Amino acid sequence: MKKTLSVVVSCYNEELALDRFYEETASILKKLNWKYELIFVNDGSQDQTLSVLTRLSESDDRVKVISFSRNFGHEAAMIAGLDYSQGDGIVCMDADLQHPPEYLTEIVKKLEEGYDVINMVRTRNESAGWFKNFASSAFYRLINVLSDVKFEPNASDFFAVSGKAAKVLKENYREKVRFLRGYVQNIGYPRTTIEYEARTRVAGESKYSIKKLIAFSVNTIMCFSNLPLKLGIYAGCGAGILGIVMMIYTIWSWARVGTPSGYATIIVLMCFMFAVLFLIVGIIGNYIAILFAELKDRPIYIVEETKNIH
Ligand code: UDP
Ligand code: MG
């Protein structure tokens, strides 16, 4: 019996990109020796995304649509796609054709070879600009230092998992503050990478602002590492050493000049100490916020309607 490939596509205000995405992707999927389903997740778009998807689903019953009641974010959309997927292999990709569908052929080949996780690694991302590229590589370097989970540098939200790996992800990784890419690294199983060149977005604009990316990076680091929590210990040791040095210096200058060191020193020290203190309080605060989100146990997403899902 033929195997099935589930392609999960998260869409937020992608009305301009979807028709081209569907045409290109479907034409490649048809050539594969697998059956397929295209699962589009409408992440609370305010434009005509849902009506475009509805039209596509009416003409092709392999197009399935899950529509959220509001915008829950890319991560929630991907997990919803995984939840509804029924394939022997699942691929997550963006709707803007930055993840070139021609790689689906290679992905299927790797799945047939028995790999459970296929990381798609970007070799080039022209459209992102130097700052995003620099920030992205700095982020991966930092998280690999801080966390025991090893991240593939330049990994993207373009990846594939076997049905078995998808089941593990669906059942066990229901965290509220999410980073699917991290869980994919965390589950183990035979894995491989495929390099790809990211294309430029076909239409519309990026939905990830720098502010969103920073917040996302901070949360991700905290979800995959407890090291920042221990920063207080290091900061305390550092401040202690600094205090001893300052004490020696004060006694020395007092003995030599006869006056204790001045007001400026106190201000400098106070500013330094408070900065360290507030930083640590902030870090602890953010961990508490993550814990709070877990404790509240609110849904990761709410589905308002579906098409072609039985
Ligand atoms: N996306 C989403 N929900 C959001 C933001 C983005 O589903 O709240 C989708 C978006 O439609 C796209 C993918 O996530 O298919 C990646 O977003 P985008 O292309 O804007 O990010 P970039 O490629 O610029 O990092
Ligand atoms: Mg994009």
C-alpha cells in the first residue's frame, strides 16, 4: 500500500501566496510515489486566507483546513497540523514558498531510507538581511552553549518527521511556551539533514518582527536551559570578588593618602550591583512567567472550523 505524506502549512495573512504555494507544491507531490494530504492551518488571519483555503479545499479533497478562532502563533499552528496529520511522514513548511517544495522529493527519499527526523538546514537566506542572519547564528551558538539539547545551526521550521516521531511529539510535547524545532532535536531517533537554499518570499511580508524574535529567543533559551537561573551564583561570586578588591583598594588608598576613596566609587558600585540584581530578578521573573503559563494550562490553540477533516 502507498504511504501518505502530510504537509503541514501554517498561514497567517497569506492570501497572496497561497494559490502559488498550492500549485507548486501539489504539482511536486503528484509526482511522488506517495499519497498526500495538504494540511493548511489558518492562524486567525484577518485577510482572505480562509476563503482562499476554502476554495482550494472544495476543488481538492486532499486539501484539509484547520481554522483557529484567533491568532495563536506559528508554533501553535504547527502543533495543530501535527495533531490532525495522519501520514507516515509529516513535513512542516511555510506558506510563502521560502521553503522550496522541490525538496519534498528528497525528503520522501530520506523517509523511505528509514530516517525519523529530517532537519532542513538553510545555506543561504537572502531575504532575511544581515541583521536577522547574524542574530540567528548568534542565537544558535548561545543556545548550544547553554543547553544540553544540541540544536542544528540554521535549522528552520522546514523539517520532516516520520509518523512514529510525530506521535511522540504530539503526545509528549504539549508545553505552552513552545519551540517545536527544539523538541524535534530532543526526541532522538535516526536523523539526517538536507541543505537547502531559502528563496525569497513570493508575496506579502514577514510576520516575525525583531521584537517578536527577541521575545521568542529569550523564552526558548529558558525552556531549554536552567543555566540563566544559576546566574545569581556566578554574579554573587563576581560581586564578592569585586567587593574584596574594592575593600583592599580603599584601605590602601586610606593608608597612603589618608582619605578613603570617594563618592564616585560608591555610585559606580551601586549602579553595577543594582544592574546585576535587577537582571537576575528579571530572569527569575521570566521563568516564573513560563511556569505560570504551564500552570494555567490554557489550550495551545482553539479550532473554530475545519474543512475536509473527518
Ligand atoms: N505564521 C503563522 N502565525 C503567525 C506568524 C506567522 O502561522 O503568527 C506563518 C506564516 O504565515 C508563514 C510562516 O509562519 O507561513 C513563517 O512566517 P514568516 O514567513 O512571516 O516568517 P519569516 O520567514 O520571515 O521568518
Ligand atoms: Mg517566511
